[in-house]
Amino acid sequence: MMSELLLGLSLGVLAILFLIYQQRNSTKKQAVRFTSLASERSNFENLLAEAQKREAALSVILESMTEGVIAVNRGKKVVLLNSGAERIFGVSKKMFLNRNLIEIVRNTRIDEMVSQAIQNRSRLAGEISIAFPKTQVLSANAIGISMDQQDISGILIVRDVTDIKRLEHVRQDFVANVSHELKTPLTSIKGFIETLLEGALRDRERSESFLKMMDEDASRLERLINDLLELSQIESREITLKLEAVDIGLEIEKIVLGFQNQIKKKRLTVHNHIMKTAIPQIKADRDKMKQIFINLIDNAIKFNRDDGSLSIKAQKLNGSLIEISIEDTGIGISKNNIPRIFERFYRVDKARSRELGGTGLGLSIAKHLAEVHGGKISCESNFGKSSQFTVVLPIFKT
């Protein structure tokens, strides 16, 4: 699909360039013909004006393209350079017209592709990574069209596919992670069933133990599937937010009360400063907003140390935003892991996360829910000592 699209793009650009230069050549020939015929001077002027209009229109199309287009002669001197090429290669056409192609692309593979295309009058395509002016992955098409030393002999068309390649890797990782997350509990359930069928079913005590573990694995599968469906819905922007004025302090107080058993089990001290702070209401979907803080507070409890503490604060940033922070005294997160913790299925401590029943999707869901509310979420951590998650949300305005 990608190659067909790029081929169509290449042929389209080629057609535009041909039209521009055919128009110029046609205009020159007509100029010679009509200049000698004074009686047809007005016809020539009309023809010239029309030709200039068409050339200007075609040039506008070429300049508006996001793809980079560079035309060279047989000696690979640049005779045409569009804005897309300027942006991708970080150059200026005023400085680089009539310069060697290699001075612009600064990549020997691209330079060699164009040389071969011109020499064989062929079309070559490939994906090439470049380091200047920044690291990019380019889909490059080199087309050889003429051996004329003065006219266009080759065309290079490049498209920045860095984001596309990154998304492909994300998709591949996602499929691999989903497969792994589903396979683990299914394998466990299957093993228990086989053991029961082989005779363990007659042992009431063992069979009940196996059934309880099967129930836990089935519940884990259910949580995983529900989280996947919810995340998919959020990312596709298919959710409908019922926006209203929400007292975030009151909602967080209710959430903390809902975790009292877990808090007591780990003997945590909770410092909820929000109830003592005069902050305005936020504009949010109440249920979706509660889900953000349920995920964050749940993590702050799970990954906290026994006899640790949990601190919740809020402050008004400006006339339109509120910042809510949740800080724990847990295991912390290393600097290398922080940029990835909001990715789907990414776990800092995989073994502990699975042991605690996590699906690896909670932070990703929280991040996306904050964004659909017009807010954002971030993390700071002191590895081995503490972690602080901060949510910024819009204030409700009447």
C-alpha cells in the first residue's frame, strides 16, 4: 500500500515538473516563432501570459507539497528545490540552487540512488535514515528521466516517514504485549483444568484451591479485556464526556475512603491537603475524572512501602488551570523508565505489577483521559524513595 502510494506520488510530481518545463520550453519556442511575426505580436503576448499563469499554478502546487522534491541535471547540479526539501534537509534554495546534490542531502546512499537512476533511466526506491539536520527516516524515490546535461535528468522525491515507522513499532509492540498478557492466564487456566481432569478433581481440598486460582486468572483476563476496550474507545475519541462542575477535593476524599482497607493493611499515613485548600471546581466528566485518580491513588498505595505515607495536594496555576499532585514514599522510578511509564503495558517492575493484579494499562488510560479533558499528566521521581504524579486540569467557568 505504501509503495503504491509513493509510486503514485512520484509520478504525480514528475508530471508537474514535466508540465512546468514543457511550458517553459514551449514558451521559448513560441517566442522565436512569433517574434519574427509582428502581426501576431498580440497573440504571442496572450500566449505568454497564459503560459505564465499555468506555470505559476503548477509551481504553487509543487511548493505546497509536504514531500521534498529536488530536480537535478546529469551532473547532479540542483536546478529545482521545493519548500518540502528545504524543510526536510534544513537548507535554503537561495543558497543551494546550482550546487551539488550531495551538499544538500548529506547522505551518500541518496546521492548514489540518484546517480543510478539517471544512468539507467530507472526508478529506485528505499527507506533511508539520515542524521542531519535531525534524525529522520525518509522514504526516497529517485527517478531518471533524461541524459541531457542542461535539462532535468533526475528527480528525487523524499517523504518523512519517521512518525509512521514509530507507530508501526508501537503497533508491533502492542500486539506482542497483548498476546503475552492474554497467554499467561490462559496457560495457567489450561494447566489447572488438565490437572483436575487427571484426577485432582477427586481431591476436594486441591480442587477448590485450583478453582480459586482459575477464578483469579479469569478475573485478570476480564480486567485486561475491559481496560483494552476502554483504552481503544478513548484513543479513538469515541467517548462522550458529560462535562459539569466537579468538586475535585470532595471526589478525591471519597476515593481515598474507598481504599481504606488497603491503606490500613500497609499502615500508610495519608495527608490529604486538598480539603484544607480553597480551590475552584474543575470542568470534567465526573466518572471519567474519578477513574484518573483511582488509578493514580491505587498505584501510590500498591507501590508504597509499609508504614509509608501518601500526600495529596492541589494548587491553582493561573486563571484557568488547577494542578493536583499525588506523592508516595514507595520504590520510585528510574529516570530511564519515566518517559515510558504511560505507554500501554509498560511496567517498571513487571513481576510485582502482575503479582498486585495490574494490567499495565492504568497509567495509559489516566493519561488519555486527562488529555481528552484538555489537561495533562506527568511524573517526577526520586528512585528508591518517592514518586509524584501531577495532573493539570481546566477550571470550570460559568
